Amino acid sequence: MSVIEMESKARELRELKMMKEELDAEITALEDILKSAMGTRETLICGEYKLTYQTVQSSRFDASAFRKAEPALAAAFTKPTSYRRFSVK
């Protein structure tokens, strides 16, 4: 692939990422409007759509608290990893 083609693809990628950010912001705004309209209701039927806004409980491992409480044990089970980061600036 030539430098000109790569530059074109990089420009297209940056533009698509900007469009994605704009769409994500619009989606979040619409979700916030609908959540606000639902108030405390967990379910709402509006025409052909069923909206749900429910509380979900979950349990997750708190790695940072574990590292503070048991640093030696945490270090024994920690392994280094590496990866390649791609970016377009």
C-alpha cells in the first residue's frame, strides 16, 4: 500500500472514530431522556417498545484492595503482559 493510500485510510479511520463519538453522545443523551421520563418505574411500554431500567446487583473482585491487603500474594499471582497499541494522531 502506498503512502498516499495509507494517509487516505488513516484520514477515513479518524473521521469514522469522530462520527462514532458523536453517535455515542447522541445515544447517551436519548437514553438519559428516556430514563428521566421513566422516573422510578422499572418497566414502561410505549407503543411497540418495552423500556426497562432495572437495578442489577453484581459482585466483583476488588483487585486494588487485594493488592493493598495482601501485596506479596498479589505479586505472586501477577504476571507481566505486553501488547501493541495502535493510534492515529
